[in-house]
Amino acid sequence: MTTETDPPRVALVTGAAKGIGRATVHILVQQGFRVVAVDSCAGSGTERGEGVDYALATPDQLLSLESEYPGLVHAQIVDVRDARALAAAGKFAVDEFGRLDAAVAAAAVIVGGYPVWETPESHLHTLLDVDVVGVWNTASATVPLMLTGPDPQGCRFVALASAAGTRGLFHLAGYTVAKHAVVGLVRGLAADLIGTGVTAVAVSPGSTDTDMLQATAGLYDLDQINEFSSSQLLRRLLRPEEIAATIAFCCSKEGAVLNGSIVDASGGFTA
């Protein structure tokens, strides 16, 4: 439990400009965190990666977090595929705020729409580079800072997986592979961290009302994203704020009990 006399805890969040990542920044700040908000801000440019056919976040969207929380949030335009840039963002967090207590690897893209044998190899590489290597790079950049920080026992690494991390999804084999890999990465990281106090956990959302889900609807030729709600026992889409609240608990000191876990935040995903 954090008290008023404790120094503010500090988090680095990737994919911070939109969707679940942005909602996570909001709730962490509300809980007293200082946040370094990271996003590629690739917009509609070619830097998105082969096969990504929807708009990613823009610099204005990321920078608006700084304006909303002056002095509490610092924005860094960083592509998670760039290990050196991520390491610099982690160092910035420590230089600016004096510590790093949590990292949330929320940056991801979705590409699909084909069976395995028709999927371009370049699409698979995009998914692996962003959704898997990006999480690996985030862990490599942040975990050492937690281990050498003032309170390793309270430090948390949280990766955003997916319902696709534990099942196969039609015409999304590449995305399924990537999210299974995130699950394996987190389990391996938790094993590496044994006895250090630093913990690792993955959160697996179901269909959440985001631009990524809108892009997924396009892959399935669906007119409305609400059609995905039939795949969840809640019979509605999840809200980014609901997933962010789950992530925030994972970032808390009390979240230590979830070490090595894959937290199902799917609303009862059944597809």
C-alpha cells in the first residue's frame, strides 16, 4: 500500500497515445504515478509496418497527454522496435523522476485477413517486430532500471497480450503467434526475475472498443465492431478504461501476487 509520505511511483507506458495505452496513462496518473508516455506516432505513414492499413497515433495525440498532465507526464516519440531509443526513454524516466517502478508494454498492431498459407511474410515480420520484439525491447530497457532502483520489491513489468494469446483466431494466425509469444516472454521473464522482487505479468483483453478493433472488423468485412460482442459472455465490448484498471492493479505493489500470471480480462471471450 502506498502512503502519502511515499515518493511518487514512476511508470513507462508504450503505445500511450491511443486506446488501452492512453487509458492506462490516465489511471496511473490518477493513482499518483509520474508517467513517461511512449508512442511511435507513425500516423498513416510507411513506418507503421507492412500490412498495417489503419492509422496509428499522431504526435498531437501523444503530446496532448503532457498538456493534460503538466509535469506529471512526459511524452517520448519512440518506436518500440528501436531498442536504443527505448533504453534512452527509460533513462529519461530515471533522470527526470529519480526512479522507475513499472513498465507497461501496450504498443501493438494487428495485421491479418488471410489464412497462414496466403499471409505475406512481410506481414508476419511486422507483427513479430512490433508485438513481440517491441515487448522484449521494453523489458530489456526497463527491468534493469527497476532492479537497480530504490524499491525492486514494488516494481512491475506488465505486457498487453490478448485473448489470441491462448487460442487461435480465424485469419489472424500471425497475430495469434505474436500474442502467444508475448505470453511465453512474460512467463520466461518472471522466471528470470525469481527472488528479485520485480514481477512480470501479462494482461489478455477480449474485444475492446479501440481503433485496433475497428481495423479487425475491417479484416472480417464487418459493418459494426459491436458484432464482436457476441464472442464475449458479457455480450458487450470492453472499454479501454476497464482494461487499464486491470493493468493498474498489476502495476501496484499488491499486484505482486500475479507474478508470472496471464490475467484474463476478456469479459468471458469464447470464440
